[in-house]
Amino acid sequence: MTHSNCPRCGGRLARDNNTGRCTPCQAAERDRLSVPPVVPASFWDHEPVRLALSERHLGRVIRAYRCHPYHGRVALPQSVVAGWLGITQAQLSRVENGPPLVHLDRLSHWAQLLRVPPESLWFRLPGQPRWAGAGAADNAHGDEQRGQAVVAVNVGEAPKQGGGATDRRRFNVLAALAGLAAGGHTYLLAGPAEVPGNISLEQVRLAGSLVDDLRQADAVAGADLLCDVAIHAHARLSAWAARASYSREVGDALQSALADLSIEAAWLAIDADRRSEARPYLHEAITRARIADDPQVEVRALTHLSLLIRESQPGESLHCAEAALRISAGWATPRLTTLLHLRRAPAYAVLGDASGFSREMTKARRELDRGPHEDDQGFVHFVNDQELKGIEGLSFLALGRAERAVQSLRAIIANPSPNHRRNQVYYTVRLAEAAYQQGDVNEAARIALHVLPAVRQINSKRVSQHLAQVRGSLAAPQQATTTTRQFVDAYDQAVSA
């Protein structure tokens, strides 16, 4: 049965109109091939859309969106919608007909792109209160149980098979784990170690949301406290994936969730200065991302791998960043492209290639000047002018140009970024190192003394190790001044406290 009225404005259609849209509405949305249209609130009350939302399957939501009568008698082509989403038509077909997506970055980005009402969603958009939306009512009983969860987890009591020192290391993350427990993650962090008989999509969805909550907890507690949490959760989920029973749909969904969790575990290991533990997780993430046909996860893994091996294998670091640039061509936002050039710049510096470093910094600065984008993934939000100046400073240090390094790193101190405190502290410590290399030991000591309390608060062993190196340099007898002794004494007292 054809419509006699335009579904967009309600106007009467001409008898010979076979498009399902009146002429004014067709003219008003000629750009629909490039951007999603603004749809009325009633759009989301259409029964196929409501059913897809209730099934918690964003692929089916997208299919119902494409076939909505609002768009006319002919559904929106997959190629058009795939273009909006930054994927290929074949990938969209797999999204619509395959298992539910569990990757929160992608879920949030696509839901926001299509302007799905937050209250209709089963997951939390960035900036929303936890468990807001349609999923809240469905999970009310579960939330009550989660609220009673123990928030101090002892990984030392975890099963001892195969974890080595990690399994034996005790930790208590207090307030940080309170947030993780509130998110419903205690089934991965504590409780019985037995593998469940079956894994459900709900458990996979919660595992995917654990990464987002770990990032938030990391900002509060620091990687030193959370590294074991992520590793333990990854080991638990991997054991379930290997030994539990589940449908093919659930098995496919596990790939993206485990890949994302692997990347987060690797990053926390890097920041906790447990670098040898990070690389296997990144290799696993790349493999799982390819199995899941998820290029965004693969690019994230390559970005972290480039960072991890920059000092030891700068040539390979360049190749990793180049591969990420190649994979993300066509959909990378300016911020992501900036980050990838910032991964290449210091690798060139470590190789002693000043022209390569300068070329990559020019590209990074040009991309950063294009500004933020609504498609930015969560992991690139730290990419700003402070980060650019910081990477520039580190690269000058690697090139042996301490004076230029001091200039770049001091610019960060003059214009701090309050939302990225850890990076601010890290680059301040590196400024002290640059001042020492420049030969100004008193300035190095003053900077180090000023930043010492902040270093103790952020729980990043990567940062602490750099400050320890500054302390070792300034403690040498030939560097003894009133200022250097004051810092060394304060440092030793803080470490022994």
C-alpha cells in the first residue's frame, strides 16, 4: 500500500508522485547523501525501530532506520548510510545481519551520529549518568545487587594458573573500584573463579563497558593501581571465552570486547612501567580486531604499539604508525591523524632524523589546527596543543637539543591543560630532565621539587621512574648545591614515607 501523504511533512502527494516525498521535502534534504537528516521525535516510535532498540542490536536499529517510511518509499541505500558511519557497504551489511556490537566507542559514536534519543538506548552515552536510558529499567534488580558488591578486590586470591607475579600481586583500588563495581563488573573482578556454563550477550556488553570505566578510574587512581585489575579481568574473560559455552553470535561479539580490553590492559602496563607485559596484549588486540573486522580497534592497537616500541625499535614504531595511517585513510578524524603523526615524529628523532621529525610535526600541527570532530574516538581526547608541545619537547631531547626541549616543555607549564593532569605532570618531570641536560641543575631541582607532590598522587610508575632518574642525576656530588640537596632530601623523604 502506498502513502498518499508525505511522511516527512504530511502534505498531500501528487497522484503521479512515485518517490514517497513531496517536492519541497525532496529539496530540503538533497544533502541526505552526505549527512544523516534531522528526524522528528515520532521517528523513533515506529514499530520496527522500537523492536530493534528493545533487542539491543544497533545493526538492526540501523536497518530499521534505513527502511523507515520517513525516507520515502525506497529505503536509504546501505552505501549511503555506510558512508555516514565511515565504513564500507559490506561492513554495514555484516553489522546489520551479524551479532550485536559491544564496542562502546562505536556504539556511542553511531548512536550520536544518527541522533538516537539517549533514553531509548541500552548503554550510556558520554556525559550521561550511569545506567541512564532504556537499559536502566531492565537492569534495576541487577543494579541493586551490584550496589551491594565489595569494592576492594584482592587479586592475590585469584587462581594461580598462569599469572605468575601478576596473580600473586595484591592490590586494593578503593574508590576506583567502587566505580567499576557500580558498573556491574564484579563478575570479572571478584567472586568465584569458576568458569560459567554459558556466556550471555549481557555479560559481553558489560565486559565492553568495563574499558570505558577503567579509563575513568585510571584518571582517578592511576595505572599503578589499575594495571592488575585490567589484566585480571582480561584473564577471567579469556578463560570464559576459551572454556564456556556460548552461541556463535556471542562468540563473535567477544572478539571486539576482548580486543578493546587487551588494548586497555596494554596501556595501563605501559603507564605502570611494566612494558614487557604490554606487547602480547597489543598483538592479541590486532588479531582479534582483524577477526572482528574492526579497523578502529586495530588502529588503536597499532597506535599503542608504536608508542610502546618507540625507544627500543624506532624503525618498527614508524611502520606501526604508518600502517595505522593507511588503515584509517578515509575515515580518520583530524585528531586521530594528528596522533599518528605524533607517534612518527619522536621515532624519527630517536633515529636521529631531524628532517623526518620536522616533517611529521608540521603534518601534526596542520591536522590539529583543523579542530575537534564529532567522530573523535574517546582515546584521542588528550590530543591537544599541550600534547603536541610535549612530543616536540621529547623529540628535541632525543635529538640532543636540550635548549629547544626546554622551550617546548616550558610552554606546557605556562598553558596547562587541567583535563589531562597526568600528561601535565609527566611533561613537567621531563622539563626537569631537559633543564638538567641543558646544564641548569638548580632549575632542574626547582622544577622537580615543585612537581614531586603531584607525581606521588597520580600513581604512574612511568612518571615516577623519570623523576627517580632526575633525582639520581642531581644527587651526584658534583651537582651538590643548596637547591639540589633540598630536592634530593624531599624526594628521599617522600619515597620512604
